[in-house]
Amino acid sequence: MYLDLQTYTRPATMAEALAQLAAPGAAALAGGTHLNVHGHEHLRAVVDLQALGLAGVAREGAKVRIGAMTALTGLVAADLPAGLAALGQAADAEKNRAVRNRSTVGGRISRDRSNGRVATALLGLEAEVELATGGPDGVTRVDLHIASRLHDVATGAAHGVVTAVRVPADVRWSGYLASQLSAVDAPSADVAVSAGPRGVHIATGGHGRGAAGTLALPTTAAAATALLANPPAGDSWRAALREVAVAELPAHGDALVSGDYRRDLAATLVIRLVAACLAAHGGAA
Amino acid sequence: MIQFEATVNGRPVRWDIPAGEFLTETLRSHGLIGTKRGCESGDCGACAVLLDGVEVNSCVLLAAQASGHDIVTIEGIGDARAPHPIQEAFVDAGAVQCGFCTPGMVVATHALLADNAAPTRDDARHALAGHLCRCTGYVKCLDAVELAAERTAAAKGGA
Ligand SMILES: Cc1cc2nc3c(=O)[nH]c(=O)nc-3n(C[C@H](O)[C@H](O)[C@H](O)COP(=O)(O)OP(=O)(O)OC[C@H]3O[C@@H](n4cnc5c(N)ncnc54)[C@H](O)[C@@H]3O)c2cc1C
Ligand code: FES
Ligand code: FES
């Protein structure tokens, strides 16, 4: 099998990479597990990011910086603070090992379909995305909230090369949970929850495009998050949480599941994950 | 055409290839036909090889991406004249029927044992996930991983 490519380049600097990406029909190539399978018909040139030194995980002050070319297995193996468990759990749930060895964090948040798993976990952790834009005249660094990045990708408005994502290092706990039809399917719905000094954050995601072509983008469940800041006493938080989660989550249906099913499933996953995290962390958000 | 330079099964190679050629094709067209063409979409594991010691599906990897790296195919692990203990374990455990999935399974087992000399049954399942076999029902493949791990440990203990 072949891709109909005219050029393959492996630039050594970001300025060169951005200049090469400005050519018509050029695309950034990370692991290639998406681009090499679904490369669009106008793809003529790939600009391989492997020589730009974008892989690796490091502590940077109050943040953990994850290089865009870090593979999902690298994320699982990284010595992350215990509070960032959701990231390793989401990365380890991705397909098979050979795919996890190649799929990168940057690639995962730069493709226009099925942004679940690591993307959901990053949204649940309120990640920031670091981009390089510009060209031969200079490289500019831009920071974006993960939700904006995912939205830009889904709407075709994304630009620049993702160089890294940053997540807060002071998250007290986090977790990730997905439900899928079988072990080899993408998640029908997935959920990430985190708790830290800025409160509890819940994100839910799922797979595929809805009937209207809208993407089931990971969504921040703001009302559910607010409810957990002041939860009703005893066990009644579960019913209350289900009610707000069902009310606020989008109902995107696709070839895998109906919209109503996905929304109900996501609400159930939210409750199960919050309960498991609270039980594991002494009941305190 | 671009130039592909890499180490393949310990041997430096320099081949001219089309920019858009996948690694499976490059390897097979140079005689390394143990790397199988299956789904060609990253789903079945038949085309697995080691890239710098890490398992990858060569059907979703441009050969150009692998240029400059170290590649090991099933032929570099062992062959009929000098089989690797993992290959012997697959035969002895009855994990080989038609054999189409076997090179990929052996490559995956090799990568697993390099990281984890004493895998549990669950570790083996996790490592072989993504390797589809239409013949064996998988139980014997998992048995083969256990047998390979036992034999490797025994060989090391006895050395
Ligand atoms: C068997 C199999 C199963 C899969 N299952 C799933 C699944 O369940 N869910 C799912 O979402 N995906 C799935 N994928 C698709 C793919 O593995 C992931 O989306 C992966 O994370 C993409 O990462 P990559 O590094 O391989 O990206 P690539 O394929 O290299 O690139 C993907 C896209 O992102 C762009 N890009 C890559 N890196 C950057 C960067 N740093 N900056 C800007 N743009 C960039 C590329 O131009 C391209 O458009 C699967 C793939 C395979 C082969
Ligand atoms: S042929 Fe490569 S994974 Fe199936
Ligand atoms: S032995 Fe036939 S596919 Fe596995």
C-alpha cells in the first residue's frame, strides 16, 4: 500500500517545519496511526515532527508538561504525580499496544474525529495546549485551553503545530472510565473527573459524528461540577448528579449508539467514577 | 523516490523507496515476507515488527518514518533452522495452526518479555490484544507466552 505522496520531510527546526507545512497539501506527521490510514485525498506532502525534540514529560513549576510527540505508552510509563492518574488510565485504554506505541498526545488532539480517551482526560484536567505558529520569519508560541483546541480541530479552524500540553501538578486525584461495545471498539461514552484546588472538574466524551455531522466532542459538565462543590447530604448526591448530568450533556448519536443512550451512559459513568474516586480518596472532593 | 537507510535485522541497508510506501511493503519487497499483510489498517497485528525495540504495526508506518532506526522483523528473531525459544514455545503449545498471525504474535511476545520477564496471564492478554487469530481461539497463544516466559527464565537461571 502507498500514500500518494510527493514529499516526505523531517525538519530539524520548528521554523523549517512551519515553512514546509505552509505548502498546499502538506500535513504534520506524528505517529501516523491516523494520518497514514485516513490521509485525505489532497495529501501530497508530510512533514514528520520526529526530529523536533517534542517527546517527553517534565515538571515545570506548578504544571506537568507533556511533549506533543510523547507516545501513549510513554504517558502510561511516565512518572506522573498520583493526582494525574486519569491520564495514564485513558492512555492505557487506547486500543492495542502497537497503536499506543505510535499514537502521540499531539496527534490525539489534532484529528478531526472521535476525540475520546486522552482528549477527555485532558479536558477533565483542564489542560492547556501549547502551539507553535508562524513561519520562516519567526516562531510564535500560543497557549490555548484544551476545549478551544478540540473545538478548532472539529471545525477545521485549527492551526499551528502542537508542541506540548500542560496539566496542573497540584490535582489531588483524578480518574477515567469508559464504556465500549467490545474491547476493540472506541468508547461509546467516556468520563474523566479531577479534584484540586480549583474544584472538581468533570468531562465526558464519546465517539463519532452525530446525525447532523456534529462531533461528540468532550464536554465539560459544568452544572454537574457545580453540584459537587456543594453536594446534597448522604447518598442523595447520586440522583441529583444524574439529573443535572442528563440535563446538561449533549445527546450525540452515531453509528455506534443513539444520542439518548450515550447521554444516559455518560451520566451513569459520571456517577460511578465520582463514587469510586470519592471512596478511594476518603470521601472528600 | 527517497532513500531509506536503516538497520534491518542487524544489517545496515540502503534502499530507494517511494515517499508514500508503507514499511510492510518495503520489507516484503526486499524478501522479508514473514511480515504479513492483513488488515492494512492497524487492527490485526499481522504486520508487527520491532522499531527500536518497540512493537509497531508496519502497515500504518511509512517506511520513511522508520528510516534511521533499528528494525527487527520475524526473520531477525529466528527461523526454521534456528528458531527462537518464543517460536518453539508457540509450536509446542499448539498455538500455530495456519500460522498467518504467528509472526506478529511472536514479535509481540518478544516485546513483552523484554519489558516483563514474568508476565501474568492478564499481562499476556494486554500484550496480545490487537493480534487477531482466526484459528486458535487465543487460549493456546496465551499458553505459549507463559511457556516462553518459563523457558526464558529457566535458561537464564541455568546460565
Ligand atoms: C487500530 C487503530 C485504532 C484506533 N482507534 C482509535 C480510537 O478508538 N479513537 C481515536 O480517537 N483514534 C483511534 N485511532 C486513531 C489514532 O490512533 C489516534 O487518533 C492517534 O492518537 C493519532 O496520533 P498520531 O500521533 O498517530 O497522529 P497522526 O496520525 O500522525 O496525525 C493525526 C492528525 O493530527 C495532526 N497532527 C499530529 N501531530 C500534530 C501536532 N503535534 N500538531 C499539529 N497537528 C498534528 C496530523 O496532521 C493529522 O491530521 C486508531 C488508530 C488505529 C490504527
Ligand atoms: S496488517 Fe497491519 S495491523 Fe493488520
Ligand atoms: S493460527 Fe491462523 S490466524 Fe492464527
